[in-house]
Amino acid sequence: MRLRRSLIDLDDLTGDELRAIFDRTRAFETHDPGPLLHNVPVVNLFFEQSTRTFTSFNLAQLRLGAIVVNLSPKDLSLAGKGETIEDTVITLAAMGVNLLVVRHSEAGFPARVASAFDGHVVNAGDGAHAHPTQALLDLYTMREEFGQVRGLNVAIVGDILHSRVAHSTINGLRHLGANVTLVGPEFFLPGDYAREGISIERDFDAVLPHADAIVLLRIQRERFAAMPMTDDEYVARYQLNGERLRRLPERTIVMHPGPYNRGMELDDSVLTFAGWRYAMQVHHGVYIRMAVLDFLVNGSTVSA
Ligand code: ASP
Ligand code: CP
């Protein structure tokens, strides 16, 4: 079997490839590239809920002219007839399916799929492991805002431990030369996250005066049994609210992968803050995914 190129985490891409994907994203945002995936059969396989990632992959695939099938895992033979995921994807490949987009609650699941599937696999989020296309769109949003990621002071705040977005974004930020500060309580941010270029801060207020970008995270309660502190304690220490916004430099942007929980990691004043870039991130997400799909299927030269 010929192993085709997949995107499981950002480590799969070199610095030049990251930049090529960003350039391609920008080109696609300004000019419709046409049907670069004309008649390519793709299947979206989401075992976990999704609004943004699922919809933007669908839009990206349709805009590129792919043939799109959305499978609902509960209706598959996998669910009730004892078929394995490996045999499921061997079956899909035999039908000519060329690319799979996979989300699953188990870390490593998309990599397992990639080792059995004769085609491309894109990880759309696996457990707390990785969410590479979210990280790409986050990095792209910073790059568009500031011209480059190198040298930016980026604070990622909240439930780092259970966040696949944080894990992939930290990877990408270090790769591109940003200074990363992780902010949160011990339970969500164990001390061993600290390494070269990555510092740990327990006091959110301490990072506010120096931040170019703040990435807020949802507390991912579906991934752990009990909150280590009351919600009120968490809000007092880590919520971005009107008062903390006033202490940010004028240039600072605030980002969130979504879904955000109002009243927890942010209050409503963030949603009207001039530097709030959530909608921009979501917008970029469609074009980043178009660029990734084109890159995997058609190769690494910039084609637009
Ligand atoms: N939507 C992102 C993810 O699937 C972040 C989150 O759920 O909080 O990882
Ligand atoms: N950001 C993100 O992955 O959102 P969804 O879980 O809604 O896809």
C-alpha cells in the first residue's frame, strides 16, 4: 500500500510547508481557486460533536468541488456489527474514497486510521492530543494581524491539560518562534509544561501588560471527573472580563477556538472588545481547510 500524506499534528509539516499553507490560504481568501478537488471523493467521520470544524471542512470541500459524504458513526456497521475501524476504512478506500477527515475522543485514533487507509487523513481533533487545523487557523490569524508570529508574546489561558487546541498551537507557536506563556492553575497546567520558549504563570494579571495575543480556552469538563475549584474561584482568577481588558495594551488581540462559555473564561464585554478576533478565526478556518486539503491532495507547490 502506498502511504499518502496525512495531517495528524503540526509536526507533520516543516516550517516551509506551514508558510506555504498560509500563503495558499491568503490566495484562496482573495481569489476563488476553482474546483481543485474536482470529483475527489472525501468522507467526514466525526465521532464527537462539532460545529465549526465539521461545517468549515464541508464548506471547504464543496468549494473545491469534492464529492462529499458525511458519515454518522452511529449508523455505521462499526457501531453494531463488530467491524473494526481498520476494516471500515479499507472498505471506504475500495470505493475510491481518497481523503478522510476524522474527529474522535480517543487520542491517536486518526493516526490509527491513517495506518490502515490508502488515502489522506486529516485529524479534526483527537482526545486531548491534537487539533492541527485549529492551530493553523490560530497561527494564521496572528500572522495576518501582526505580519509574523516570530517574537510575539502569546498567552494561552485556562484548561491547557485537556486542550488539544493548546497542544497543537503551542507546537506551532514554538516552531514559528513566538514566546509562549501558559496561564492556569496547577490542575489544568502541571509544571512540566515549562520548557525552552514556554513559561508558566499562575497569575493571569501578570501577563496582561505584555501580551500581543491572548488565547482563551474552554474548561473541557467532558475530559475530567471533577472541577478542582469552584466556578466562582476560577472566574475570579482566570476570567477575562472588562476590568482585565482595560489593562491590555492597545495592540492586544483576544482569541478563542470556540465554543466559548460566557460567564466562565470570558464575560460579555470580551465579545464587543475591539481586539476580539473569534469571528475572524472562524472565517479563516474555511480557507485554512481549503489550503490543507489542496496541499495534501495536489501537492506542496502553491497552486493559486
Ligand atoms: N472545539 C475545540 C476542540 O474541539 C475546543 C473546545 O472544544 O473547547 O478541541
Ligand atoms: N473549534 C472547534 O473545533 O470547534 P468545534 O468543536 O465546534 O468543531
